[in-house]
Amino acid sequence: IAGITQAPTSQILAAGRRMTLRCTQDMRHNAMYWYRQDLGLGLRLIHYSNTAGTTGKGEVPDGYSVSRANTDDFPLTLASAVPSQTSVYFCASSEQGSGANVLTFGAGSRLTVL
Amino acid sequence: KNQVEQSPQSLIILEGKNCTLQCNYTVSPFSNLRWYKQDTGRGPVSLTIMTFSENTKSNGRYTATLDADTKQSSLHITASQLSDSASYICVVTSYGGSQGNLIFGKGTKLSVKP
């Protein structure tokens, strides 16, 4: 089934540890994104990539890094996790990076930092 | 400041009843408005997308309306079903912007009871 695969589905992590959330899409979409969703705050953009080899910062990029080595993969790394990064993380993609395209979301990764 | 406000925050209705969710925005310049449905534990899924010139769009039992003059949108659900229980998210894109200019509402949580 075409779509976005995120891993892990959930993870409990000690503060200070490094963590990478994986995201893979098989739709050959050019643009990919990482959002975090917190209760009462809605979805907030962390980082995005309009095409392989390029990345950009979203609304809440601090403490996170991304890379886009190829079209299909867009991993999100927390270099040194802190409790405020406890959240549900959604990876998404769209055909192009313009605002006209519909986003396709993954199922999410629930991260708990203790 | 670009903002998207949704109301009500939560809603409980009986199966078979109709309901209407509201979305007010102050995003300018406006490009398009989308409604997403997010089931518990899943990523959001697109329901409708409307541009400035469109004032109504249907997707099965879901009908979205847009009044670009008053900057208001509504999502009407007809003959609700238990499977309609979800959060509904209104997303507005600023004209000419990249995905970094998507503004998300906080969502309305709908519960359909038997």
C-alpha cells in the first residue's frame, strides 16, 4: 500500500539520549515534513524538505535536525532528548513543496522522554 | 498574526444527527483552506480543499463551505455515523507560500454516540 511508514510507533527514552525517528515514503513525493502534535496546541512544523538535498526550518526546529539524502527517506534526529520533546511526531509528504498540494501523513510516532 | 480558530473545541452528538464545525481564519494573503479528519492514533487524512473562488465542496456526507469575505469556513456532517468520531482540523495556506506557510487550527474533537 502506497504511503508513509514511520518507525518506531512508540518509544520511551531517557533524557539526554540521542534518538532518530524514521520516515519513508513510496509515492515519489518531492516534499516531506515533520510535525509534532501536542494536546491543545495542534500540529506544529519542525522541519521540511522541498526536494532531496535541501531542508528548511519550521516553526519549532530547536533541538531537532533532519537530512534528505534521497527522495524517499526523511529521518528526524533528537541529538539530546529533553522532556519537553515528549510528543506525537508525524511525518508527511506532498507532491511539491507549494502550499497547493495535499499532505499525506504517516501514522505517527509517540515519543516519551523521561 | 496569521491564525486559525476552530469551534467548538469538542462536540458530542447522537448517531444519525447532523452537525456543523466552524473555522475562522485571519490568514492573509489566502491561498486555500483544507479540512482534515484525524482518527485517534492515526495521522490526519484530507477531506476537502477549497481555493478562493470555491464556496462549497462535498465529499460524501461531508460538505465544506467557504466565505472568503468573512474568512469563515464550516464543515457539515450529514447523518453522522460512529466512524465519524475523530478530530477535524482546519488548515489554511497563505498565497504563494511554501508548506512553511500552512497554518493549522487546533481541531474539533467530535464524538458520535449510539
